[in-house]
Amino acid sequence: MRVLQINTVCGIGSTGRIASDINKVLKESGHESYIAYGRGEPMNCDTAIPIGNKVDNYLHAINTRIFDKSGFGSTKATKDFINVIMDIDPDIIHLHNLHGYYIDIDILFDYLRNANKPIIWTLHDCWAFTGHCVHFDYIGCDKWKTACFSCPQKRRYPESVLYDNSKSNFNKKKELFTKIKNLTIVTPSKWLANIVNHSFLGDYPVEVINNGIDLTVFKPSENQFRQIHNLEDKFIVLGVASTWDERKGLKYFIELSNQLGENFKVVVVGLTNKQKKNLPNNILGITRTNNTEELAQIYTTADVFVNPTLEDNFPTTNLEAMACGLPVITFDTGGSPETIDNDTGFVIEKENTKQLINKIIYLNNNGNNKYKTAGMEKAASYFDKKNMYKSYLKLYTLSLQKKVE
């Protein structure tokens, strides 16, 4: 079996690591595998294929900034890439994120429509069926159900500072994406699967394959974090994100730091230097780290993991925290509640700071040992990334069988 994956990045970021891990599993299983990528430098893949270059990315981004044309640039780069696909002649084409200013979806899907190959498309967000945005839950927009227009998030990624092209983008995507015969959509959460079923992609089969984590890394790990930061007698409330913005809920940690007593300490990981500088003095801010072993040590040190996300798909931070023995408290948002149950944490009302504080105090008073054991067991049973990759290999095989039939 010969598989080609297409994603914005290769081996970096959450989607890039998923692609490179699938690539590794395919090769270990005796298959042929390639990853085509549009941004950055590839990692952990010796058969990575670049799509265009930095100049193409820049011009595509400029076109988007002015004309709101994300996904409709990089024309020459995409035509050249189609020739590469034809040379490789893959049995399966697995799409991931197609936004990111690197590929022309008009050209790509014209090829896919005529290639008659099984297509797997993992949706890591909602961009595939909107006229502009990658998420809409935060602002409660439901235009995507019928037709996008006058986008309220025009100035958010993929940002346009002038024109609103959301209506045309929506119609063009609908036209392009609904003409593929052998397409299976994958979502990491049941929440996103349900949303897809209400979109113009709803006639396609949707498979739920949860994100997974590396349990050889994310496990209880000895460390000196408390001693280094003088936190031996503190109840540590931890938040972790790759990027902190409004929808990730950074403001709730500031509220917690103001309302919890002196025996509590709020620790936030993944900040920019500017965000760290602007935090209150009673919060321990840590900049983003790509060192997963260090991250596992911080998880292990904490007493509770708080994820006040206002918009999310299936956050792996919840899984990482559980695997390291932490109870998880999350807002009832997106696919985040699917990651935990009553034995591993708490799902609370969105934006309800009072409930959040009450649950933290409850854990402080009653201990977290019950949740620690249950969380580690659930992570081992359901969220080992090896199982995720086996699910993808099984889906590849089934897709090829359907083509033969």
C-alpha cells in the first residue's frame, strides 16, 4: 500500500506529529509512505515532499489578507505538486489541514475528482465547511449550516483586513468538496462528527478516531519542579496550551489567581514572553516548550489540570494530564468533555468561574488519588496513540477494499 498524506506541516505541531507518526507506522508495517507539506522544515520523515516555498506562502498570505482567499493561491506550486502526485501514484491520499497558505484547493480537488482514489480527510477543525474561519463555537455563529456571508470573524485567522469573500468561499468549497466519490471523513471527536453531519459534507461517511498520546512520555515522572519554584506546600492549579488566546481561556486563570487562597498556586504553560510579562505576580508563567519530557514532569507536579477552553475539538492536553495522574476540570465546550468521565474529572458549565473554583477547592479538601488512578487507567485504555494509528491503517485497508468492490 502506498499512502500520501498532505498537511500544512510535517513532524511539528499536533497535526504534523500525527502525520509523521502515521508515516512511521506505515513504514514499519512494510508500506510505502510520503508526507507533502507546505510550511516550515520537515521532521521525522525522510520521504517528505515540499509544496511550493516561502515566497509562495507569502504571496498566498497576502492574497488572503487583502481578498480573503485562503485556499485559493499557490497556483503554480499546486500544479507542480499534482505532477509529483501522479509520479508517486498513491493508493490512498490522506488529507489533513489544507489551510495555511500553501495549496490551491480548486486545483487539488479537480485532480482528486478525476483520480478515482480513496480519499481520507481528517478534519482537525471546521475550516473545510465554512466560508472563512477554522472555529465558530466561540462566537455562536451558525451561518455555516446554510451559507456563510458577512463573516463576523473576518479579522481572525485566516485574517482578511479588507474584503469579505466568505460567501464565495463557502459556495466554492461546497462545489469542490462534494464532488469526490470515494471520500471518508475522520474527526477526532463525536462533537465534530455531529457538526460535520449538519454541514454540506454531511452525506459522506464520518469515522471518529480520537487523538492519542505517547504513553512512554506522558506518565508520572520524578522531578524537582516544586523545589525549584518553592512550591512544596502549594496546591498547584495547572493550565497548558500551545497558544494562549481568548478562546483558550487565559483570563480564567487570572480570575483564579485573584480568588483562590494563598495555599494555591496557578501555573500556566505555553505563554509568549509578552503574555508572561503581563501576568499578575501571583501566577507562575512558563513559555512554550517542545520538550515533552519536561511537560510530563510539570503535569506530574500539579494537583489539578484546568482547561477553561471556550472552543476546542479534542484537546490532547486533557489526555496528557490524565496520563500523568491529574484530575481534569474542563468547560462543557466542543469535544473537551468527551475526554473525561466522572472518575477522571469534572465537566462544568461554560464560563462558570464559581463552579470552577468550587471543584478546585473540593479536590484540595478531599484529595485527588481517586482521580489519579482512574485517569491513568483511562489514558492507557483509550488514548494510546498506537491504537489511533492502527485505526487509520484499518481505515486505509477498508477504503481500498471498497474501491475494489
